[in-house]
Amino acid sequence: MTNVPSDSRAAARKRLEERRGFIPHFIVYLVVNTGFVLVWTMTGPDGFFWPIIPILFWGVGIVLHAWNAFFSRPITDADVNEELERMRGESG
């Protein structure tokens, strides 16, 4: 067993799950939306390009998932202490 506190292990596990869950989420996004575009093409592509609606809205979810999985950083004790100091400076 390691000396890492359990809350740190839980945070690390959550981050790993986010990262591992992103690729399947992205693959499903591509497959389903490709299917929507194919259906639109086979049913007469002269009309409104309706697949853009799920592509854009689901795309927002994909971007947020990617942000959480790869770019956001966890809140550390140093971050909390810095915020506390900032709050003390504003009130005093």
C-alpha cells in the first residue's frame, strides 16, 4: 500500500476514469453523427442540414469532456490557501 491519502487516490482515480472514458465517448460521437449525415444524404440532401444540430450540441459535451479529462487541474491545498488569503485581503 502507498502513503497517498485516500482522497488523493480517489481524485487520481476519477481523473484516470475521465481520460479513459473520453476516447469511447468520442468514437460514439463520430459514429452516430456520421450515421446522421449518411441518413441525411440518402434521404435527399437538398433540405436543411439537420445533422448539424446534434453535431454542435453533442460537440459541446465532447469539448467539455476533453477539458475535464486533459486540461483542467485538480484543486490543491495551495490553491485553497491562496484563495483564503485573497478573501482575507478583500475583507480587511
